[in-house]
Amino acid sequence: MKGLVIRNTGSWYTVKTDEGRQVDCKIKGNFRLKGIRSTNPVAVGDRVEIVPNNEGTAFITAIEERRNYIIRKSPNLSKQSHIIAANVDQAMLVVTVNRPQTSTTFIDRFLASAEAYRVPVVMVFNKTDILDDDERRYQEMVIALYENIGYECRAVSAATGSGIDGLRELLAGKITVLSGNSGVGKSTLINSILPGANLRTAEISDAHNTGMHTTTFSEMLPLPRAGGSPSATQDSNTDGNVHADGYIIDTPGIKGFGTFDIEPEELTGYFRDIFRFSKDCRFSNCTHRHEPGCAVLRALEEHYIAESRYQSYLSMLDDKDENKYREAF
């Protein structure tokens, strides 16, 4: 039997078969996917083959080739990765200017990783209803920065519903992974888009201005068709493709985003603004740190590249330091 992994609780996977059944599954044997050592070799969004057993559950015996995925370093094991989601049409990175503040370094690391694995990103600035005038001006500056680079940005409030209809239009017919720091309001956002989801939410810690994990596992949530609600059978057809309704993949909040398996010489290509100028560097292997004739450093001096973006690039160049990934970027 073949199906789609729609939930991962850590030890069990829920697979929606091509016949429309939901089956609890475990992994059969050790998976080694193209040399990637992962803490979760099977991810939500994977197409898999399963073999039922006598207990009414099944074993996952094979994974179909992925067209893309979002991946980061495991926060606990330096040599391993954690796959956030697979086979997605886009990612929505939920960020907040305050309560909690999302750092531009975290944003840039997520964007670079998404570029590396060919996942388009929409940036969603949530909690616009609680911003004071200074915070609103800062948000406008950050949005202008990323829109100028070429990323689509939306300012919304999950609490008041402002901007939510526009997000529904972006989500329609697509598989979208929702990601971001803990506390940025992903669960509230999903509850606003899917009123029947009833996901648990939590308050932000006043002491540290950080969020607490309320989502503890990854799950695919089917979007309702226009004028209707998702049914048990409408989510996928016989070849496993998703109907026009689409899915949201809800994921646990992440504090840091250590990039995985990106070589330093490839990194320039994952920063659109830096790559734009790098083609004019004197040396083809320029690292854009100190080389003479570096067009990137010249563009930085002339403010065509933001200092925050350049510092993120330098930070990622140093990711081969095995202890560095533990820091909460």
C-alpha cells in the first residue's frame, strides 16, 4: 500500500493511504536517505509504502524520492539533521517584531536553507495589532528590506483576523509548511484560518519575551474547499496528489535554525542580494570577506546590501564550527 505521511509524533507516523484510510505506522529497519543522517528519517509530507500487520497498524518499508524538503541541524546532535517537512509547494515563515522578537539572523538562515532546497517562502509578520509606533516603523523597514530582495511579505494579525483572507488565497491549492520561533502565533494563525482546528495556544513569557512550545509534533491539516469543510476522502486522489484544497503543515516552534549540509562555496547562491553582486567579483572563489576587487564588499559599503544580511552570511560561513550550531539564532 502507498500513502502520505500526515502526522509524526516522534515514535509513530500516521499515513493516509491512497484509499483514504488512516493507519498508524512505525519504521521498518534503518533508513539511509542519500547519506543524510536524520533524527527523523520519515517526515510529514513524505510519500511512503507500508505493509499492514496483524495488530491493525503497519510498517513503513520505503520512502519515495522527495522533490524538496526543509531541513535544519538537530539541536541536540551535531552530526545529524532534522527534516521539518517534505514535498511542499511553499513555506510560510511566521515572524514577529515583538513578543517575541524574531531576529533577522534566524530569518536569513531559514531563507537560505529554503533557497538551497528549492522551497519558495512567504514571510508573514504576525501580531501587528500589538505594535507601538516605533515597532510598526521597524516592521515596515524589515518588510521593505525583504521585499526589495524579492520575498513576498504579508502583515497580519491572527488575533483580530486582519490580513487572514489574503493568506487563505496564498494557501489555496498548495501544500504549505508553517514555521517560525516558538510564540510567534502559528497555532493562533491556523485557528484563524481553520476555525475547526482548535489548536492549543500559550501566553508569551514576560520574563524572557520568548514563546513556549504548544505544538509538540508535526501534522498536515487539510484546507476546506470553498464553501465546505475537509472530508475524510477529499484530501488525496488515487495517485496521492493533493486536490485543490491544499494542506497546512503545522510544526513545533523552533528557537534556532542551524543550517545543515550547505558548503561555504555554495552559500553565496542562497543569498539573493549577495549573489546579485558576487558575479562581478575579481575572483571566482571570492568569500566576500577580505579579497581585493570584491563586488559584494563594495555593494555593502554603498548600502546596496544590508549589514544584517551580510552578518548573517558571515555567521553561516562559520557553521562548520561544531559547537556554533547550538547557539539560538
